[in-house]
Amino acid sequence: MNNAIILHGTLGSPEGNWFRWLEAQLKGQGMQVWLPQLPNAQQPSLKEWANFVQQNAPFAINEHTLIVGHSSGAILALILAQQNQTPIGAVAAVSVFYDNSLKWEPNNRLFDVPFDWQKIQQNAQKLLFVHSDNDPYVPLSQAEYVAKNCKATLVTVPGQGHFNLEQSSRYKEFPKLQELLRTYAMITS
């Protein structure tokens, strides 16, 4: 991959969790990395977010692109793959889910684009889902459902919550994700 997009989730920002750390790691490998502040993160819309990324990405989103998304940013990564005119190199979705069954008010507007599982499969050359068995916001069953529908690899990392700073201050970094990106040939070094 030559370039990467890192996407935060609802109520998030590029400064949160492990995002800047991953940006630095990927840039250190010579990749061009875009880590945008997504608009209206307090009440996101997949339609609005996808339009924002498509209109503002500083490079073509194509077979040389890795998209890494966390939480609702992971869902956005799938929608970007679904809508892209050409195949995307890889999508790594951390703490992915598919509906607002937990009735969290900030996500009431999120699901305004229907999933096309087949299109996601066709347009993402590599798909990796990373989830924990004790995520307090997104049950593992949500990730299992999405992975099954996308025919994707799901890696369960025990006891890591939502892979965020609420779980541990060590989530300013995420070496396990970097290791998985290498293992599944989404990055080279």
C-alpha cells in the first residue's frame, strides 16, 4: 500500500486514542497518510462522512489504499469500499458494528446508507476485522455478523474493551493492530 486513511469514530477526533501513533508508524514506512477530522462527529451520518472523504481525500482511493477505521469510523471504511468506483487495497475495521441496537443517541443519524455486503466484498481486496470479547459498546456478535456477511477475517483480542483510552492509557499506541496489519499483508514492515 502506498497510502492510508485513518478514520475516528463518533465523538472522536484525530487526536484521540491511537490514531496519531498509527499515522506516525505508517508515515515511517513511507506511506502518505490522511487522518481527517470528520464533520459533525457528535451526530455523524455515514452519507455525510462518505461524501466528505470522497471530496477531500488528498490522493486517489484505489488498490494502493489502506483504510483503517475505529468504531463508527470502521463502518465508514466499509461504506467507502462499497461506494468506491475501483477496488480498495485493504480495509481494517476495529470495533465494527452494523446498527444502533444499543440505542446510543449520538449514533441516531449514523445508519443512513444501507450496507451492500457483496459490493463491500468485491471492492475491498483485503478485509480484516479486529474486535474484543468485552467491548462495552459493541458486542462481539456485531463484528461476527459483519465479518460473516463480508466473508472477512475476524481477529478477537481478549479483554481489550473498545480499544480506546477508556480501556487503558496504553491505547495512545496500538502495536497489536500494527502486527495484524503486517500479518495480513496490509503493510510491509
